[in-house]
Amino acid sequence: MTTLDRLLTLLALDSLPRTGWLQAGVPAPESVAAHSLGVALVAIATADRVAPPLDVDRCVALCIVHDAPEALLGDMPRAASRLLPEGAKRAAEKGAAVELLGSAERVAAQRWAEYAQGVTREARFARACDKLHLGLRALGYARAGLGELTDFSRGVDELDCGEFEPLEQLRAELSAALRERLDRR
Amino acid sequence: MTTLDRLLTLLALDSLPRTGWLQAGVPAPESVAAHSLGVALVAIATADRVAPPLDVDRCVALCIVHDAPEALLGDMPRAASRLLPEGAKRAAEKGAAVELLGSAERVAAQRWAEYAQGVTREARFARACDKLHLGLRALGYARAGLGELTDFSRGVDELDCGEFEPLEQLRAELSAALRERLDRR
Amino acid sequence: MTTLDRLLTLLALDSLPRTGWLQAGVPAPESVAAHSLGVALVAIATADRVAPPLDVDRCVALCIVHDAPEALLGDMPRAASRLLPEGAKRAAEKGAAVELLGSAERVAAQRWAEYAQGVTREARFARACDKLHLGLRALGYARAGLGELTDFSRGVDELDCGEFEPLEQLRAELSAALRERLDRR
Amino acid sequence: MTTLDRLLTLLALDSLPRTGWLQAGVPAPESVAAHSLGVALVAIATADRVAPPLDVDRCVALCIVHDAPEALLGDMPRAASRLLPEGAKRAAEKGAAVELLGSAERVAAQRWAEYAQGVTREARFARACDKLHLGLRALGYARAGLGELTDFSRGVDELDCGEFEPLEQLRAELSAALRERLDRR
Amino acid sequence: MTTLDRLLTLLALDSLPRTGWLQAGVPAPESVAAHSLGVALVAIATADRVAPPLDVDRCVALCIVHDAPEALLGDMPRAASRLLPEGAKRAAEKGAAVELLGSAERVAAQRWAEYAQGVTREARFARACDKLHLGLRALGYARAGLGELTDFSRGVDELDCGEFEPLEQLRAELSAALRERLDRR
Amino acid sequence: MTTLDRLLTLLALDSLPRTGWLQAGVPAPESVAAHSLGVALVAIATADRVAPPLDVDRCVALCIVHDAPEALLGDMPRAASRLLPEGAKRAAEKGAAVELLGSAERVAAQRWAEYAQGVTREARFARACDKLHLGLRALGYARAGLGELTDFSRGVDELDCGEFEPLEQLRAELSAALRERLDRR
């Protein structure tokens, strides 16, 4: 694929709704693109307070490519991960990343691989931001009265963000706010 | 899961858009539920003209359950089938069917298994209706000016419906109508 | 109309939202197509437990055509039935069914007529599934926090499914679950 | 109904899509509310050029209530008018108007009745604006590439707006612009 | 612009969602067009009970043009008014009104200017209807469980409609109904 | 605002449609969030080929915050810029950026300011990516048959990306592909 073909294929992220929200009954939920941006915004809003310092900009770059394969594969929800054979989803994502982000010497491909491996501190940070954005989006829907969100709230309770203090603080606030909202219903 | 839990989970078919149409740029495309119904309507509109006779009602029942697993798995597009390891998608669907349609003595589970195996004439007929409905929906979008449909049109050209004469006739009409529409653009 | 013309006209079921949900404030509600499929899924999930046995596949076929006329007529809500002259809606549906499903010797037309007359056990069963799917969809919306559903909940309370034991059991579960949800709000 | 109940019921006009556009394959088409406003805007943009002078403001008031009954009845498309018994739709609309707009001494009810009777010059003008707005909206969709619009274009060709010169001029422009657009496709 | 160009540009009101509702998390909220119609319906449902009498039809005409500039400018939410320099929004609206509604001798332009100046009783009445429709729409969403509406509810509490008795009564009913709904959540 | 409040406010980017596409008649167009992500993807797919080298990750970070103020202000289309007093939009964006991204020592605020000033090579590059993404999205819509895109196509023709060779190459490809598509219609 040329760069133009890749970018045209990636446009599909605009219109792909996140499957998990549909299954939770949220009407017209966020797209995969909106989620990817949201994760990057969580990262840039918190990474500069982490000690020892992170490469904030690289964290952002990891976030914006982490779900790029979904432009080809669609957004497979939690049940798909559970029901597909071990490693199958990961293999498909790797293949899709090569098609969409190019060979290993390209920066986009390097950032995706770093995120997927989850070894560097920046990658671990970006992965935690991905989980926290799920909780943030759940709180947004909870405040607007939308969706069946108990499982999402529990997910935030059980998250471990201890490695990055600003994320742990955000997690605790999200957890408390979600519980308070959902109890009220 | 109880019957009620299963039926509540199957409601997700309402709001899951068919991923392939999103990737082709069709705005607000049909849901998986609408597709499943559409396949069944193709079947009931043509099966009674097939010789030797088919069990029309069983054909319909095969159609309405054939995509039920997507309520759990989401709608994996063509590229997912290509990029997942051989047999992975099929295995996940089988697992989802058990959760959603029950054990092997239930009629719903039997109909899904018959469709998946594709051995009986009714199953082969229902599978052809699934493909034809894709062409029908493409023609509908083509007439409304929506989406990039060349690949879908080619798919209809290459389909082989020779076993069932009324389907072969419908295929030929769809093929001609799609080509005429897309040439005009 | 040719078979192809009929099938193209029936595609409109995809995009017709159910008017009653719009009036109840549910955003982006199910289509008529999704409802028709849902009724068929209720049928296939329960019909094989009915004694004495039903023709399960014919029940399914009755369900998938029962709202076909709405492709021409739109989805007239309860208030339309109340305000139209006696018998007017039924007459229009009969005319639309002839255009969309063909003459009396076609299976699709026979199934629609059987449902409309409501005389056979299978037809009575399918009609009960139609009502129960309304309750099921209401419960789905209630769990997602959507819509003003008190009237729908009352409708489930007042339904009589005594003829078919698995439906009566489902009705009771729906009724209890709806009441519990709506009280909480 | 109290005034508040009536106004709450009329909110449904917001979310009711115009059925004819859905049947023509237009994705996410205008609501009945948007159509009603659009008719009023056509009226106010042209009525002050009509000779002899019209009561411009009353024309506007006729337009904004003309489809109010659809809040209860839904939007019945052309085929419904054709297939319902003679006079049935009109009777239902009259009943709905009484519930939604009040008794005969209220201005809203008077404006609706004047439009429905179509006797005064203002009513004939408002009814012509209703038809022209259909053509205008069709041209908007044609320019955006949406929907199968040949029938709508023909409708504008056949309209007779000779009584009101500014409307006849607009009709001619719409007719030419629609034909030019649709020929191009 | 010709009249046709203006009317085509005004079609954008159909698809512009009201930004404030999006920010409050309401899914698929009313369009600017639907809001404009709704304000006019509040006016016609109440103006004929005001003493001394108002020109009811002119009130309606003021309502239908009041947001016309948004077809060019988009719907700027409350925060935009707060953050733009004093008078900037008003100046832009005035410029847009000239482009969309024509020069000062046209009735549409006169009605917009009368509303914008807010001096006549009819203009003050129409402006109060604009505010009340916000409360009405909020109550509709509250009854359907949608959106974070506390600020909107407070807005209705603080409104002063004392000049027009039927509006003050409606305001009081809205205020009570909103508070009751929101407390329940 | 706390970090959590800011992130909750930024969620609105998910559901804000880009006003320009609505005005061009594109149904259900991309959100501001999807646009922001898309600009960042254009940047990461091309920046590593620019000579002399750019800070690729910082380019990405500039892109993801550049439209953050729209979470408060809504998406003001081209006509708003034209009709608002000189500098008014910029002032409002600056105010919104402070509320949403924090004070000047925060990285998010620094990236936004760098983009807004447009002085560094990275900022000029990100601004060019913003313009090119508009052309890319237009080509995506053109291929799907959606929207009236002539103005957007002309915009790509007139763009000057000469400073960054990979962007100039992409611009030329977009320009040719858009012209070819739009001529065909």
C-alpha cells in the first residue's frame, strides 16, 4: 500500500463504534478514532507529572497508533478475546499493523510495536492510559445516564496504576465518581 | 445463561453496524440484525420456486440464527478472516453459538450447526442467500449513491448459484443492475 | 413487481426506526427489521419447549414476514391505530402485503396471511412473541437507562401468555425485571 | 391534555425522520420538525413578493402546525395514503390535531384547520410551499449525492404554482437544477 | 445570493445538532431546525392567552428566523458567548442574517431584526419562548433518562417570565417537573 | 478545573460533528475527535521522511491538542471566521485552551501554544497536516459518493506544502485523485 492508501484505510476508524459500548446499550457511542484520541489526551494531561520523567511526546505517539489495526479488523470486544484461540487476536493485529503502518524502520510501526510489547515505561504508561480512558468514558456516560456500566465500574476498581502516581490518583477519582453515580440509579 | 439472558445479549445485533459497509464509507449502514432478517427474506421470497422442493421454513430458520454469534463477537470483516489464524474465527463462533443458542438438543443450536456445516441442501441454499443479500444491499446503496461498492459488485459477478435456479436468476439480475449503476458514476 | 423489486423495497425495513420508541424518547432505537428478527429469535428460543409441539420453523417464518408491509406504509404507532377508522390499518397492510409478498400461492404470502388471521396455534404463538419482544426490548432499554418506559412495562404486566407455558414464564421474568428497574429510577 | 403535555408530545417531531427519504435511501434524513420549519422558511422568503399581498405571518403560522399530527401518528408515506381507505388518513389527522392543538377557539387549531381545508389564499400558498420544500430538500440531497431522487424530481416538474409568481419561479429553478444534477449521475 | 441559494444554505439547520446538548451528553440531540420549530410551537400554544393580546402570527414568524444565522455560523454554545470578545457573536449573527435573510425591506430580515433588538412585546415574548423551549426539551430528555441536566434545570428556575402570565405558568410547571425528575436519579 | 474535570469536558470532542461537512451535506460526518486523531496519523505517517529531520513525536503531540478548545466552543466553520470580528475566534480559543489544558508550564498547554503560534518547523508541519487531512477526508467522502466537495477539492489545489517534500507529494496525489473523482460525478 502507498502512504495515501494507508491513510484512506485508516479513515475507517472515524465510523467504527466501540463494540463494548454498543453491547452495554450506549446509543451512538464513541468511535475507535475518538477513543484513540482520548487515550492520547489522558496521556498528555498526566505524563508531565510523572517522576522520574517520561518522554511525554512519545507516550502520545504510542497512544495514537495503538488501535490502528482495527481499521482493518473492526473492534473485537472482550468476548472475542475470550473466545478466540490463544494468541489469535494478537497475530491478526500484528499483520494488520504491518499493512497499515509500514515496515519496521518507520516510526509509526516502531511506536505500535513498542506499545504492543509493553516493555518500556512509556509503553506501560500508555497502556494504563488506555484502561483509564475506558473508565473516564464510562463516567461520562454514567453522568449522562447512558448504558449499563457496572462491569466497567468494577474494571476501574480492579485496575493497578501504582507505577505512575498521577494515574493512580485519576483512577481513584474515577472509581469513586463511578460508584457514586451508579449507586444513585 | 437463562433464556432471558440469552435474548438480552442477542439484542446487541440491533445496534451492531456491518463493518464492511463502514469500511466502504456507507453512512449509518444496516445492522447485523437487519442483515439477518434480509437474508431470511431473500430465502422465503425464492425458496418456494426451487426444484426439487426445499423445506422453506427450515431455510428461514437457518438464516435467522446464522450470525447470532456476532452479538458476542462483533462483526469481523473480511480482513479479519484473512488475518486471523486459520480456523480461529470459526472456533470463536462455535463457542459463542453454544453460549447464545444453547446445547445441541435445542432447535436454535441445531439450525446454527446445520448452517455452519453447510452440508444439507437447505444449508447450502441459506448460505447462497447470505451472499446474495450482500449483493442486494449493495444495489440498494448503489441506487442511493452511497459507498464505494466496486468490490461488492465483483463479488456478485463471481458468485456461483447454479445449484438453485431462482437464486442464479436473482444473481444475474443483481450483477447486471450493479454494473450498470456503478458504470454511471 | 419482480422478486428483485420486492426485495429492494423491503430493504427499507433496515432504516425505519420503530415509532413507539422514538415517541418514548429512546435515541437511535431499533429498526423494524431488527424488531422482526428479534421476534423470530424469541420464537426459536422458546418454541421447542412448548407442549404439545409446535412447528418451530413455521413459527419463525410467520415472525419474519409479519411486519413486511411497513416497508411501504411506515411504522404506524399505537396512536395511529386508535385514531384511524376501524379496520383501515388492517386493510392497508393487506394491500401492502400483496404488493410485497406476492399472490396467495407463494409461501411468503401464506405465512403473512396465517399470522394476520391469528387462528393457528403457530400464529397465536408468533403473535405472543411479537408482544414479548416489545417487553424484552423495553427491558434492554431500561437496563441502559433509555426512554420513558412505564407504559411498556404495564403492557407486559397485562399480557396473557397462558396458552404457551415457556412464554408465560418469560413474560413473568420480564415483568418482574422491568418493574424492578423502573422503580429504581 | 394540558398545554405542557401537548408540548411534550410535540417534541417527538424532533426525532421522527421523514419516511419518504428513508425509502429513497437517504441516510439520516431530515426530521418532520426540520421539514415543518423548512416549509415556513420557504414561505417567509417568498410571501412578501406575492401580489396582491398575503398575510405573510399567517402563512408562516399555517406552515408550522401543518404536520403537527405526525407527533402522534408518525409520518405516513405516499404509499400509506394510496393503500389506506379513502379519507382514513385525513380523519386520523383531524383527531390528532384536536388532541395536540386544542379546541376550535385556539389559534393553533384554527391555523391547522385553515391549512387542512386549503380554501384561503394563505392556505393555498402554504400548501404550495410544502410541496416546494420537498423539491428543495431533494435538490439539497442531490447536490450531496444522496438518495434515489428521480420520483421527487418528476414531482417538481409536475407541480402547478401558477397562482403565486415567486413560487412558480422557484419551482422552475428547482426543476432545472434537479434535472441537471440527476442527469449527471 | 438568490432566494434559492439562501434556502439551500438554510437546509444546514436540519443537520446541525444543538451543541449544548452534545456537551451535556445527550445522544443524537435535536437539530437547530427542530429547536426553531419548537420555539414557534411554544409561542403559538400560549400567545393567544396573553393579555393584552399579542400579534400571535408575528410572534411565530419571529421564532422561526431567530436562529437562521446558525446555518452559516454553526451553533455556538454558552461557553463561546462567554469566551468571545464582547459583541463579537452578535456582530457575526448580524452579518449572517443579511446574507441569509436579505436586505432590510424583506419581511424575513425585519422579523430577525425585531427579535434581535428585543424591544417590542412580541419580540420579548418570542425570546422568552426560546428560553422556555430549552426547559421543555430538557424535561423531555429528563423523562427519557438522557443527559446531565442540572444546569438546564437551574436555568429554568432562574428565568423571569412575569410579563406574560401563560409563560410564567408554563415555567413554573417545567421547573417543578424538572426538579422532581432530576431528584429521582 | 481539576485534571478529571478537564478530561470529562474534552469528551465532548467525541460527539461534535465537524460543521463544514454538515454544511456540505455529508451525513453523519467525522467528529472533531476523529479529525484530531486523523491529523496526528497523517503526521506520523509522513514526518519521518522529512529532511532535515523533525521531532516526529512532538509533531504528533501538537496535532492531538490543536482543536481541544472546540470542546468548549463548538466547531466554528469557515463562515464564522469570516463573519466574526478580526481576532475574536483566536482570542476565544486562547481562553478555552487555558481552561482545558492548564497553565503555561504544562506540556499540553505548551504544545497548543506552539501550534497556535506556528513558528517552529514542527508547528508549521502540523498545520500543513491539518489542511491535508481535510483533503484526505474529502477524498474518502468523494469515493463514497457523499457531500458537495468542490470547494474542498479547490482548497487542496491551492495549498502550498513546498516546505515539506512528503507532504507536497501527498498533496499532489490528493489533488489529482479528488479532481478525477469529482469530474466523474
